Amino acid sequence: MKVYECNNVKKYYGEILALDIASLSFDKGGFYIIYGPNAAGKTTLLNLLAFLDRPDAGTIAFQGTPGSKNIHRSITDVTLVMQTPYLFKGTVLQNVCRGLAFRGMKKDRMLKRAQPVMEKLGLWELYRRDVSALSGGERRKVAVVRSLVLDTDILLLDEPTAHLDSIHVTVIEQIISEAARKAGKTVIMTTHDIHQAHRLVDDVIYLAGGGVTHTPLWNNFKAVIRAANGVKKAELAGGLEVYVVAEREGDGSIAIHPKDIILSYEPIHSSALNCLKGRITGVNDVNSLVDVVVDAGAIFHSFITHASSRKMNLVMGQEIFLTFKASAVEVF
Amino acid sequence: MDFLFESLKEAFILIVSLDRELLGISWRSVWIALSSTTLATLVGVPLAMVIAVRQFRGKQSLLVILNTLMALPTVVVGLLVYSFLCRRGVLGDLEFLYTPYAMIIGQWVLATPLIMALAVSAVQGADERIGITARTLGASRIQALLSIAGEVRTGIIAAVVAGFGRVFAEVGVSMMLGGNIKNYTRNITTAIAFETSRGEFALALALGIILLLCAFAINLIFQALSRLNWNPVAAPALRAR
């Protein structure tokens, strides 16, 4: 069963088209991560899914019903943790119970619902603390728990780990993953951390320039597209130039699938127009592949197999060449 | 200087001896001002909340009018309300003129725009995430508005305090609509004007001191209210734990 079905959804801020989604749906009980750079439209999309805003064009069906109908019922089925959550004046417990109070729940039932969740997530010892005395990570945790105790069918999270240290990121990721495992609960989360996206789910939804793209946005850069000698070049911040195939010119973004980048110790003479020299700055495991991070004036990721990695004997700081075709570069 | 000290001494004697007339005038001032402030709050604050959070045509013009009405002269309000309450006025049949009710109506007209303008300003200065957060947690529109009110309660209470101060200290409305009738509509400010004009400077001074003390006490109460961990939605037991 689909919980959301977005069709031809458009949202404008003034004259700027912030969101333009032809088709996107979310199944009941699924765990979805939406990855995109800044200004990709992630927050706009979540606001629409949380019924905080309405699309300027198109439809968002909620459990088969258009979103504009039964809107209050829909709001109590969905909860959203905002990117910079607001905590109401008062204590941690008052904040955690706030949504339950809105639902008219009696105080003893509120405590029965909130206490086990808070204990499990290490927040119970802070229940009397004034929220003004909490750290950034604790505040984020309170906001996530405040939404979790509502036990709504749909949980939306807008970059819940942004600007947090690694300890808090791990804790909040665990909380979210556990919530997502609960039968029937649909969790939709946005992030601009590509590693986090792939760590949590297998299939990431990529959002760029307000639209869904099927190109994984690993090597995603802002660029200025220019025509030069019959070909198009994308100039990245720092002056690095990449050959692209594009109709348009001017400001935009590019993305290159890490699987489309070939690594070699010598320049490859081939039909591929892009051959960049860089140095290895990282080697990480990503699922069944190896993510080789190369600084070539911009930070690139290239996925190779473990067998290739062993064969190439990659060493940090080593000089290496990146080769990819202009047609492998997605332009937004 | 001797005249001032002598008058001050007499004023303190009047206060300490709990002079019946003095107490009657003071109590009348307090209950009339509290009644009009309560009415102005009940009307002004909800209207201010709606004006602050909603976008509509003419909002800026309305805010300019409200801000202008903050400086409305009390005698103009007295005159306006008089035209409604006098025998030939549209509300003349109620026979409210020269009664405490007329004073309450006049003071209500005086305080409402002031409380509204200051409350609008307080709500507009609130973090815009308050209402959105409440909505994401399943709040109805009214619950979301109450949440905003709870978060900016200090500003709203300051608006009410300013409204109370305005009506408690005004003389024009009370004089024109109450008529300064002894033991009926005479309040502190009209009594001060009256007693000074007939040379009873000590009584006028005593009333002036009481006016200041009452205003001080009521401000203290309002301040204590704003410091309370008052939450219009959360259950009281959660606060006490």
C-alpha cells in the first residue's frame, strides 16, 4: 500500500521553482532516505508530506486520499522532526509529552508512554532538566524522542543529525533505524551526508535542483557550464574543468556516478574526455565495494571492487588518474 | 518645602489610619481598572494573535491604525463613548452614563488598542518554528495558537501590564463618563484632581501615593505570573514532578 503518491508536484518560492517532482511514491512500512545537496528541495518536500504546505501544482495522495482532504486527521498520522527543531520552554519531559497533550491524553497515560522510550534512549535522567540547559545533541535527541512517543504511522525527519558529533550521530541513527524496523511504520529521512544515506538504506532517493534524479549524487558539484571549442565544459569552484554533454549553459550542478570513474596510475588514452590527476586521500568500505577518495582539485569518489583494490595496492597520498566520459556526467 | 513635608505627613497619617473614604476611592479605582483591563485582554489578545499569525490584505494599515490608537488622548475616548452613552446617544437607554459601567467601557476602549498593538508585536517577534512544531506534533490550529501564546507570555503579560497602567492612571475618561460622584464613581485620579482644586493637598497626595503603591503591587503580581512555568497545553502534573 502506498502512503504517499506525488504526481507532477511543483512548489515555487516567488519565481524560483523549488520542487518539481514528476512521480514519487512511498510504500507503507518503508524506510526511505532522501539525499541531496543544499537547496535540492528536501525540506520543501518534507513540508509538503507533513501537510505544512501545499503544492502549487500537482497532487500528493495520502493513503489513497488527496492531501487536501481530511487534513487534520492526516496531521495526527504524521510527525516531522525539523532540521533545527524548536523545543518549547519548560522541561525535557514537558517537551516529550507535548504531542501527547495535544491529543488530549491523560497525564498518567502520557507518562506510561513517554517513560519507557526516554529510559531506552537515555533521556529519562534528564526529564526534569530545563531545555535551555541542554546541549545541541541532547536537544536533537529530545526532538526525535518527542516525535517517537507519538507512535505515528509516518515519521519524517529533516536532516536529524546535521552538525552533530559522531557519537550523537550514531545514537540518533540507531534510534531511527529501530523505529523504521517497527512493523507498519514508514520513515522518510533527508540527509546531505551521502555516507550516512548508504549506511542506513540500500536504495537512496536522490534529489537535485528540486527534482528526483536516478544518478547517485556522490560526486556532486556546483558548476558553471560554458561552451568551448564545440564542447561544453563545467567549471567547478577552484577552477577545475570537466567536459560534459549538456544542452544548457550557465549555473548548475553536476554529478558523476562513482562506478563510472576509472582509476589508473598512468593517464589512459581513450575516447573519454576527462582525465584528471589527483592524490588518494581516503579508502573506505562501502557495502561490497571500496570507495577511493581522490583529491583532484575537488574531492572525487570512485567505487572499485575489493579485487581491484588489492591488485592496485592503493596507498594514501599516492598520485592517481581519474578517467570518465563526458556523457557520464549528469548535469542539473 | 514645609508645605510639602506637612502635606506628606498628613498623607501618611491618612493612609495609616485607613481612612474610609480613601479606601473606598482606592478600591473603586482598582476594580474598575481591573475590569476594563480584563475585558480589553479578553478581546485584544486573541485578536492580536490572529492578526499576528495571519497574512491578509490591509494588515500593515491595520497595524499603523493600532499603533496610532495607542496614543489616543483619554478625553477623546471620553468624548466618543459619551456620544454613545448620553441620553440622545444610541446606547442612551442603558443609562450607563455617570456610572462605573461607563468608566469601564471608556477604559476598555482606551486599553484595547494598546494591548492589541503590544501583543501583536510580541507574537510577531516569536520564533516562527513554534506554530510549525506544534502542528507537526498534531496540534489543532487553536492549540498551535495557544502554544505561541505560551512561548511569548512575557511579552503578552507586558502588554496587559501596559494596558492596566494606562487605565489606572487616566483621568479624562473617568471624569467625563463617571462624573466624579462621591462614593459612586470617584476614583483615585478624579479625586486627586478634585481635592487639589479645593485645596485638600494632603488627601490628594495620599491618593497619589496609593495610586503608585497599587500600580507597583499589581505590576509585581503580573511579573510573578510571567515567571511561572505556565504552559497552556502540558498537563500540570508534569510540571510538578
